[in-house]
Amino acid sequence: KNFATRVGVMYAGELVENGLAHEIISAPRHPYTSRLVACAPALDTPRGAQLGWLPGIPPRLIGDLSGCQFRFRCEEARTDCDGSIPWHVSGSRGYRCVLESNLQQNRKTLSVSQTITTSASEALLELRSVTIAYQSMGAFLTQGPSFVALKNASLVLPRGSTLGLVGESGSGKSTLARAVLGLEKPVSGDILIGGKAVGSLDPASRARAVQPVFQDPNASLNPRHTV
């Protein structure tokens, strides 16, 4: 919460919760977010205490991807987790789950396309139901089922703010970043930077608009070049 204004939580290629960083950390609403927060040690955690953990592994994103993909690891899963999962909005918070017990009484339920809380004129970055899939290979070099790395991801990043994406390895964070950089082409959906589609920008314009800062600086810059 010291590095980002808002936090988006991803699981199995989907955005499952977003909101202000301190709200997400102090009062998570999606079961997956709650378990992520429980895995982090607090300052008053006794030495030797067992931290929270997630049983199981993320699902293979091949085949039928209907329903909540976290239901296979969720202790609160129920039968309607197999069907359409609503996106709930309450103030600046949003999360995708059939559970509504943590929402206030004046809550309302919106579709994914309606979760944008910032007007397009104020948005620096906007994703509208972006899906990215890869074609897997079957036996004897035949085409296998599609691997969905990102599914209907929607978010808005207003000017002057920061957004942190969290989630397990393979949840779609890097795929989303590569799509924003124009390195991955969505199967469906739109990505806009400053109101302009990423695909419509030439490489030079795109490089001026968005650039990555790699985790390991020693591997990011050519050591043969001077400052």
C-alpha cells in the first residue's frame, strides 16, 4: 500500500478484485484476496508461527473456463460458483464472487463492462474486457485447445495514480503488462492509452507512451553502454 494507490488482484487470468490499496489489504472481499493477505507476515507475528497458505495449485486454463476458477481451492465454494459470476461494486471497491456477505446493504451489482468508475477523458490507461489466448499444440503437431491467459480483464488507471497487480505465478499479471506494451495481441477487447488504441500507435509513439521497468536492472541495461 506504500507503492500503489489502487490494487488489482488477479487469479487464473481474471481480475477478481480491485480497490484502494489500504482497503484491499485491511478488508479483502474476495476469498482469494483474503488468503493472499493471510500469507503475508505482520509485524506482531510470533517467531515460528505458521503463515497462511493456499492448498492446491492454479487451474490449467484450457477447456471449459465457466464459473469461478478459484472454486476448486475455496473453502466457501458452493454450487452456484459453477455458473455466471457477478461483479459487485460498492463505492471504490469491486470484486467478482457469488458471495455477498461482506458488502454493505446499499450495494449494487454491475456487469464487467460497467465497472469503470473513471471517465475515459480522465483515464491514462483503460482495458475493456481484454482476452488473450494462445493456441496449444496437440499430438503429432496438431492444434490443441486454446490456452486462455487473460479473460475479460477490465480496468481504468486515472492520470496521476498508480496500480499494483498481485496474484500467484501464472495468474495473468505479465500477460496483461505485455498486452499494454503491445507485445501481445488480444483475441477480443480494447486497450487504450490516453484514449488511443495501443494497436493504432506506431512503435515510437507506443514507446513514448508506455515502457517497462524491469525487476533486475543489471539484466535490463546493456553494460557496454555508458550512461
